[in-house]
Amino acid sequence: MYLLILLTNMNEPLISSLIAIGLSEKEARVFVALIGMGQGTASAIAGKAGIKRSIAYFNLRALVDHGYAMEVTGLKVKRYEAAPASRLLQHVQANVENFRMMMPLLNAMQNMGADMPMLELFDKKEGVLTVYRAMEFAKRSCYLTNWNEVKTFFPEEVRRWSKNAANIKNPNSVRNLIVDNDAGREMMKAMKGNSKQQFRFLSKNANYGMNFGIADNTVAITCFKPFFAVVMNSKEVAECLTIIFDCAWRSSRPIR
């Protein structure tokens, strides 16, 4: 009797310990009940754990999935048996080892702090359009654009750009490297009246499926197949890529 009372009083600390290593409260209660019984039906385990049978059954299934319990086969009534308690220790040790291996990466990320560039990923057209429109107000910008792709994905936006092209107020000149195709030439003609806009063609056979833009400290790369955009805010990266853009600009074909 004394041993039974002692074991009962130890249940709550055991349950707390199991919760601390990742089990839910109900899973912990079911596991403690099951390991004390050796094996039992869902109804018996529910009674021992002090919870409803449906809740006990759901958590027994979770324990089986985790490898902490097993179904006893060959019986008319389904019964469950607890896995060796040492399996939980093995699980905890494996997680600790995984975390230990991740520590160098976590420390590196923490040490980078505020210097780490901000990255954003967009996979919806609305989000990408928000980025494009924000870049229109940059103090300095340069773009590599395949207007055929842009026109296919954003026809209404291209019409807006074409209509307002001559009135776009950029404080500094905007350099546009474009793929030599019909949509590119249409946009070039639409912006002809805007002295802030400069155009050059990429080499005749160039046909990129991505758009690339640098606006102040923002770098945006848009892929169309599949559709997504990656946006990075980093002064260092923007300055480095601007140097690369300068090289491409000097080797591109001036508009005749």
C-alpha cells in the first residue's frame, strides 16, 4: 500500500518531466498510466489516466507513432503496451546531439546580429507588384528586364508603366538593360520622352527568364517559371552587384 501511494505521488513529477522532453500533457498522462499497467485496453488506460476514452485512444495513437507504445497483436480486443522507458532517453539524447551540431550555425547567426541582410520571399503577384512599385521611388536604380515575361504576368501593370512612362519622376537616371524583343522595344519607345530613362540591349541571343533590379540598397530577383521573387536589403550586396551591372552595361548594345 505504501509503495502504491508513493508511486501515485510521483506521477505528477514524472508527467512534468515527460512534458519537458516534448510530450503533450495528455500523452504524458497516458504514457505514465500505460507503463504502470504494463499493457491494457484504451478504456482501462483512460480510467487509469483519468481522461475520456476517445482522448486516451487519440493519444495512444500518437505514442505509437512516436515509438513510445505498441499495439499488442493477435487479440480480439486491441491492447497497448508501453515501449521501454529507455527509448525516451534515447530520443532526448538524439535531440541534444542534433542541437549540439546546430550550435555553430546558431552562434554565427547571433554574432551577425543587425549586420545580417533582410531577405524576403514572395510567391504571389500582389507581393511582387508591391516591391516593383516601391522601387520606382529609389534615388538610384538599374534593371535587367525581359519585358515579354513581365507583360505576360503583369499586363495591367505594363500598360500603367507605358502610359505614365514619360512622367515618372526619378531624381537620378535609371539604366535599363533589356532583352531585345517586341515587348522590350515597346517599353523603350514609351519611355523615349523621359530623359531620366536610359536603355541598352543585351546581346542579340540573350533571352533571360529572370528579372533583376537594384534600387538604392534593395536587390530584387524575379523568376517567372516557377513564379517567385527574392528581395534582399543590403548596402554591401547592392553595391557589389551594381559593379557587376556596370560591366554588363558597358558591354551591351547602345540603342540606335
